[in-house]
Amino acid sequence: MNVFKSLLPLILAFAVSAHAALPVPSAPQIAARAWLLIDANSGQSLAENVPDSRVEPASLTKLMTAYLSFAAIKEGRLKPEQTLTVPEKAWKVEGSRMFLDPRTPAKVDDLLKGMIVQSGNDACITLAEGIAGSEAGFVEMMNQQAKHLGMTGSHFVNATGLPDPNHYTTARDLTRLVVALIRDFPEYYKYYSIKEYTYGGITQPNRNRLLWMDPNVDGVKTGHTDSAGYCLIASAKRDNRRLLSVVLGTNSDNARAAESQKLLNYGFQFFETVKLYGANRPVTTLRLYKGTSSEVQAGFQHDFYVTVPRGAAKRLQAQIFSKQPMLAPIAKGQAVATLRLSLDGTPVGDFPLAALSEVSVSGLIRRAWDSLMLMIQ
């Protein structure tokens, strides 16, 4: 029958604890329109308020502009030492600027720092036109990349974040973007911790106040317009654990920093993240019929982490479910089972297990024998 069958309960390499973990208090109240706190390794939400509601991203848009700029460098379409002509549109743009001079071409590396540290709209437009030929063409790339990253609640109409009714995102989508940016371009993520940058004799500070307030914070980006309010995505790393907080629509520069700090402190104080399984390591072995092998190993293609209340990891339990009977062929990476985690009987989540190798269809004799075995069963 094509049903899910429980294979085995697992105690995840921990002894069952006789002592309960300390209770986790409710998340702090945040003075913002929307917010989200996640653990970057596990991807789990630790605190949230309307994380999927549409919001105006303001200069948080520049995270996507940066992602595509880093990708262009990685693919060889752009070089850090390369210079780009400053278009008139960039020189005349409103809002925050790095004060580019249209008579002086600017190095790509300077434009990146001007966009990230100084939040320069002129830098964004110069990079966009240098990469795609026009800002409109670049916006098409932004929306394509958003779709690729699973940012289903986002739509961009410019590279800067200037207000437009059709320019929107969500707190959850922004965490997807930041996780991808840190994962895919670690060599450039360090730019987000630069506290000030000087270009053309003008020094401007990074608007992310947490870079001065919390030594664990190493990014990421602020945003502000009258309609969006004051916004901040903050990233902090302690003991190889990274948290991301998204706070959108506060009423002041001070408030976005203070509210973000509340969320980060809450996540670090009351939760822990544990690595349960390594990448491409077998979690279980499944029976397989009509294949060149009678078994297939299943596991995770990336290191698998879970976030739980502090002291509770020893009480995690797991069950594995798979569709039976399972028939070849099986492709490497194909979802073949589900790992169901629970904590003290409360569900944590269901996580797909992938086949760690390919198994092709067997010859006629083996298939006939397995068909007989299935009929008997």
C-alpha cells in the first residue's frame, strides 16, 4: 500500500534527561509593524509578528542589489577594480547618496561599499546599469532572483528602495535573502560590518547602530522612508551560532536598534541550536524493490540543525516515515522519507530525507523475484 509506515523511533544520540529545561518566556513585545527572529542554521522562527505581510522594504532593497552585484563578480561579468561610468540618473537620484561625480568613473569596489555602508542610491543605479544596461533590466533580474530564492511575497520595481506601490517584500522573504547572501558570498559579507566609509572626501557612518552597541553584531542593513518607517535587519554571531532579526516600521533610528537588540538577546539567552546530522551522512537505510540494490541510504544533503529551548536537546525524539513499498529507480537527492521530530510529545517539524545515491532498475529476473515477494507480503 502507498502509505507512510513508521520505521523506527530514534533517541537522537542523547540520553533522556530526567530534568526539564527551564521554561521559555514569551518573546518580548516589539514596537514595530512586523518582525521576525530566526536562527540562520536551522531556519527556525523564534519570534515573529505578521512575518508574511507585505511591507515597503526601503533601503533593505539594496540587499538584493548587492546579491546580484556579488553574483556578477563571482561569474566574471564584473571586477572589483573595474570602473563604471556614473549615469546622469544616478547623479540626480533622490535620497541617500555616496555623492558620485558623473565626470569621474567609480570603481566597483567603491560602489559596493558606498551602497552597503553609505546606503547610496547613486551607487545602486550605477551598479544596476553597469550589470544589466539599464535599471529596468536589472529589476527583471531582481525579480527572477527573488523567485529563485523562494521570496514568494516580494516584488521589486527599482534597485534603490525608493517608494512605489508595487515595490514590496515580507520579513520572511528578507531573511531568505540575507541567509543566501551570507552563504553564497562570505567574502563580501564582511563589508556589512564596516562602520564608516569615505568617498570623495566625504565620510559617512554605517547607519546600523548595533555595530557599535553589540560586538557580536556584524551586519546587516538599515532602511528608512517616511512611509516605511525605520527598519533594520541585524545579524549577530555567538559561538558559531548566527541569529537574524528583522524589525520593520519602527518610529525612530533609536527604536529600530533597541527593538532589534531585544530580539537578539531573547534568542541567544533562551534557545540553543544543535547539529543533529552531517551532510550526506546516512540517517537510515530503506528497503528497495526492483533495483540494482535492495537498499538505499537516506539523509540530508546539508548539515541539519534544530533549534530548541536551552537544555531541551536531550529530550528530542524522532521517527522516520517512508512510503512502502519503495520501487526503483531512485535518483540521488530524491525525497524518499520524512524525519519527524518532537520534543516532550510536541511536534517540532517534519523534514525530508533524500536518497544519498542513485539506484537504477534491476534486470528482468530480479524484478520478477521482487514482484513475487511483494505479492506474498
